[in-house]
Amino acid sequence: MSISEQIILSETTPEDRSMAIREALRNAIIDRRLAPGTKLSEAEVGSLFDVSRTVARAALQMLTFEGLVKTERNRGAFVSNPSPDEARQIFASRRLIEPGIVAAALERITLEDIEQFRRQLQEEERYMTERGPAARRAEIKASGDFHLMLASVAGNSILQRFMDELIARSSLVIALYGRSGVSSCGHSEHFAILDALKDGNGERAAALMLHHIDHIEADLDLQEKQGLGLKDALAIG
């Protein structure tokens, strides 16, 4: 029995099964194990997880709501392939939201939280020394987790849900458009933000966060590209 089957069969209600499928597909999309544009048919998803098409459809609808899946009339569901403009909107949204999260986190952060952040950054650092697609995916995830941890410390469940979606979509964009060999979600910048929070300097922490988000976006290749015709693409003639 596969891991995915074990996850689904351990759940009881249709809602639980849909949530578990959503989580499995979500992780595969963010990790780029499911490439942008991949078709996600209800029948295949249902068969793979041994659930009804209704349960599979509910999972795909959740991912559509998050922006990780796009549904096209008469064609079905596909893994999102965010455009450069969509990518810019994601980072514009993060600039509006994350300084507020930093300010809220400053009011609540404890020494125990600081230690947990440092352990997280050590894990992130470990992935930076490794090479290969798996390490790249793990590093992007670890970098995103830093921002999700900040949202958790801030203590606002609504903002936390917003950030969960934004980081998921950011991770897909970084994996798709990132130019550097390592995650541009700067590791040293995470340390600097954490130090500012530890020192109680909210203004500096917010400024560092904005600089950090600018840095992430600057490392993306978001230029519109004109596709070649078949003859030119194949260099014939």
C-alpha cells in the first residue's frame, strides 16, 4: 500500500479524505513534482486515492480556490501555470501583508519562539549546502516555512490562512521563474529579520522584510517571452 493510500484510508469522513488528497496534491505542486499545466482528472485522482469522483472533485475545488489549480470549462482541472503578471501580484500582496505580520509577531514573540526560528534556519542552511532538484525543492519549502512561522507567531488566524496561500503560490512561482541556483529567499536576510525582532526593533524588522521580498522578486525572470515558430525552434532551413 502506498503512502498516499495509507493517508486516505486512515481518514473517515469524505471531508477528511478530500482534505488529505488536497494536502498530498498541494505538496506535489509546490515541490514541482507535478509540473505546471499537468492535467488533474477527477477520475484519475479518485482512482489513485481509491475515493469517489465526488471526493476527488472537492479536493480539486479546494486547490482551485487557493490558486494552485485552474479549472477550464469542458477541459477539466490543471496545475496552475502562473503568468509573470500573476507572479508580480503575488509579491505585491506580500508587501502589503507581511510588514503587518512582523508588527504583530513583535508583540507576541517569546524566547522559545526565537529558538524555534533558529532551529528552522539551521535546517534551511543545511539544504543550501546540498545540490540537486530535491535539495532545491526542500530549500524553497524551508524558506517559505520561515514566513509561515512568523504568521503563526503573529496569532491572527485569518492572516495565517492568507499567508498559507501566498507562500504556496510564491513557492510555485520561485520554482518556475527563479534564476539562481539557490533559493533567493535570502537566508542571511531571515537571520537579520529575526535579530531585529529579538531586539524589539519593529521598524527595522518591517523594513528588512520589504527589502527581503524585493530581493526574492528581483531574482525571478519575469520578462514576457515571445515563443518561436516551429521552423525557428527546430532550426530548420
